[in-house]
Amino acid sequence: MADHKHIPVETIPEVEIVDKVTGFWQQNSKNILIGVAAIVIIAGGVAGYKYFISGPKTEKANEAIFRAENYFRMDSLQLALNGDATNPGFIKIIDRYSGTPAANLSKFYAGASYLRLGDYAKAEKYLKDFSTGAPQINARAKSLLADTYSEQGKKEEAAKLYREAAGLFDKDEFNSSEYLFRAGYLYESLGKNAEAIEAYKTIKEKYPRTERGFEVDKYLARLGETE
């Protein structure tokens, strides 16, 4: 990589840097949405399905979120959020079944849905309210919240959350390297070269066989980091 010339970050058009992150949803939102659903299902019990206690409220909440999840997986986001003539959506589940695991999980789904629809303020609101002890889902939730910050121009907050998300479940090499990459790009746009270099080097060291790992040298080179 010694033949790479140092390109100061200030010469990189800011719109290019920001678009790499803020345009992510425009290009990949449907695939990510499917991935969100898959992660929740695979992780199982993030909403506490296996911990559901008996009782009318939790049983009804369980039934309601099952129907809303079906709409979510079909990418019918308005129906997932607002329900249909007979079934409540995530928004009503949050209100009607407050305190249940289903209501908590509905916040995650609502945030992901609003992010897909481009309503970043609402996405931020619901994702902030979601909580889980499952590292994989926590990482995903933080990355989605970082997406909302990025889309709203809150670049420093977004970069910080991307870095946190990358460290929560680092066995997921694909997503962890992607989160670090987005953090690095945002730090570049802020002129925080040291932080950007740190993020890129972590990709190179921990995730060299990922897509981002294969291409990270060129981003390091333009920041003056060559081998």
C-alpha cells in the first residue's frame, strides 16, 4: 500500500462521506428490514417469548405482536405499525400492553419500521425506549439508532453509537465491521482523523476477511496510514 498518496480528509467532499452512511437506507432498507426480523427470530425470546407468564394481558399481547410481526416481515409497514380492522399494530401494542415483553419488542419493531419509512425522529424515539439484555439484538438496536442520528445530521452521536454497536456482539463479523466502517466515515466528515483511523484499523485487525476488511487499506491510505 506504499504507493498510495496521502489525501487529506478536508479534500474529500463532505457530501461523499455523509452519503456513504446516510444513503445506506435508501439503497439497502428492504434487505436490512428483513435482516432485522431474522435476527429477532433467531435470537428468539428477545421480547421474552419464553419468559411470558400466564395472564390475559400477556397472552393478548403475544397474539397481537405475532400478527404485527407478520406484516413487518411482509414489508407492510403501515399495517405493522397501525394494525388493521381487527388487529392492533406495534403502536397500539406499546400503549395497550405497556409493561409486557411484547410492548418492549414492539418499540424495536416500530423504530425499525419508521426508519424504513424515513421518519427518523419517530424511529429515534422508539429505539431509545427499547431495551434488551441480548447482546446481538442490543447491537442491532444501537446500530439502527445510529442510523437515525446519521440521517438527522447528528454525526458525532451516530459515530459513537456505531462504535458501541460494533463491540457488543463482535462475533458477528459482517455487521461489526460495517458499524466500524460507518463510524470511521462519519469521523472523517467531522475532521476527526485519529478516531477514523482507529475505527479503520480495528476493522483491519479484527475483521480482515470481511468485505470492509478487504477494502479498508484505501481509507487508511488517504488518511496517511500506509504500510
